[in-house]
Amino acid sequence: MKILLANPRGFCAGVRMAIDVVDQAVDVFSEQPVFVYHEIVHNKHVVGRFRDKGVVFVESLEEVPEGGTVVFSAHGVSPALRAGAEKRRLNTIDATCPLVTKVHSEAVRYAKQGYQILLVGHRNHQEVIGTAGEAPEAIQVVESPEDIPRLTILDPNKLVYLTQTTLSTDDAAVIIRALKKAFPNIKEPPGSDICYATTNRQHAVRQLAPECDLVLVVGSKNSSNSVRLTEIAANVGTRGVLLDDAGEIDWSWFTGAEMTVLVTAGASAPEDLVAGVCREILGRFGGEIELRDVVEEDVEFNLPIGLRRAMTERGMDPEAKRLRVTSPVITQEMYGATPLTVSARKRGER
Ligand code: SF4
């Protein structure tokens, strides 16, 4: 068995920051429970580990007692939700990824300029709900080209499109092409709204999957960018399956030891789960791991200012426990007694 381990994979800068925020909020506000509005990131293990530390996840602010501390998840929230939190005098900490905030700002700006905004994304995804809430009267969500005839367009010359940050770049290209065909004067956002982490993880799969028999994506079913990685694999002709952890491995996916399997992970999946999957496969079939670097990443986001201030006031160093953005490190310890060969290849090398 040969496992190709895609790099980049797993945690992005936004997820690291959001996890840091909850981790540190638990210490800073240790005298009371910390509430998180929605799953902090879409990964059941990350959420479960925080639940074990006493963090309470809620889907309604009504569940947070007045004056309580609530963290907004990495996916962002609408202004109406922020106003609701203020009304209830909640202590809010905003763990929205800055790249999601950037799309919110674009929505506000274009709506102020009188544009109708076509938001390409998944209607029920938390991020899209939050972004659409910035200018509900100006924004219509487009999930597929089939939605285009149903749109209500007041002036085809005063239109702009924005996108969810975690879309498949392949699918987004199809929808954007259809929008441009229907509305030739539609304005583009200043830069791609699909974030660097989504783009890079998809690029790695697109590049590596063709030489593999199977692609395993470690991530949760409600993680948009994880699901998209399985679709990208399928787009280049290799079966992609999503699994939360090694316990979900289905051995019928494998035809024997003479396979090459690409292992990657969505932006919210912890590295120890990736290692667990590799360990399980190698434990059964034997073989080796080859690390493939496709794109290097060095993006990092600061903790929100309010949390930094609260930490400093309590004599805590906001930088002390930060999860630094580095490529995931593969160590023999993560793989237990399983013998493995790890070889790193430079970008583009074969
Ligand atoms: S996937 Fe992209 S937009 Fe989402 S948290 Fe990560 S960096 Fe931010």
C-alpha cells in the first residue's frame, strides 16, 4: 500500500484562529461556561473535544443566559444576530474568519452602492446565512445555474456576484460562467472570494488524485470544504470518500495492498485523525507514506482584539498558546509502531 499524503491539508488559518479563541476563552472566563453559537468549525471531533471541556454549543442566543459569554463561530453571523446578542447584553467574542468578514464587507459596500448581489453558495450553510443577512433586500442566493431564470433582476447593469469561501472552484466556475452569459455586465468581486485554503486543498487533490486509486478525505459530513474535496477527486476520475476518523473506514473501498491512496483533510479536520486513518490502513496492508507538498502556506490570523484585551487585563499572554500555522508535522509517534517511510517531495516533482 502506498499512501500519498497531500500537503496542504487540514487546518487553515481561520480554523486555527477559531479553535484558539475557544481554547483561550475557556481559560479567560473560567468562572462561567463559554457558549459558542453554532459549531465553532464543522468538525464533530473538534466540537466534541470542546464539549468535554465544558463548552456549550447553541443554535439560538436564547440558550445563553443574560450577561453570558458567547463566541461566534468561524462561519460568521448576520448583523441581526449581533444585535440580538447586544440586546441580551451578552459578552461576545467574534471568531469569524477574516476571509469571511471580507465577503461581508463586500456585500455591505455593494448594497450601499445600489447593486443587487448574487451570492453563489449553499443557501443553508451558516456562512451564506450570515453574509446574506448583511443586506437581505439586495442579496439573492444562487446555488446552481438552474436558479438563474428564477432571479428577480431590477437592472442587469447594476449587478455583482460574490461567492461563499468554501465552494468547489470547479462548480463555482460553471455557475459564474452561466451568470456572465445571462448578465454580460455583471460585476466581479475585486478578488476571488473562495479562500486560499479551499483553493490550495482542492488544487492538491486535483494534482495528486489522478495517480491514485482512491482518495480519502478526513472531515465531517457538514464541512463544506471537505465535501468539495471528494467532488474534486471525482471530477478528475478518482473515487473520493469522506470519513470522520479511522473508525469509519470501510474495507470494501480497498481492492488489496497494491493500491495508491491519497489521504487529505478538510480545513477543519485535526491532524491526529489523519494520522489515525493512515495508521489503520498501514496496519492492515503494510506499506509506506509519501508526503507530497503541492502548495506552501504561511497565512496566520490574530486573535480578536476583544479577547486579546481580556487576556492582557488578566495578566495572560495572548501569544503564549497560539496554534502556529505550519505544515502538519508527521512524526513516528503519531504512527505508533507502524513502520513507515516518509519522503517529502518538492512542489511539481514527480
Ligand atoms: S476555510 Fe477559508 S474562509 Fe473558512 S475558515 Fe478556513 S481560511 Fe477562513
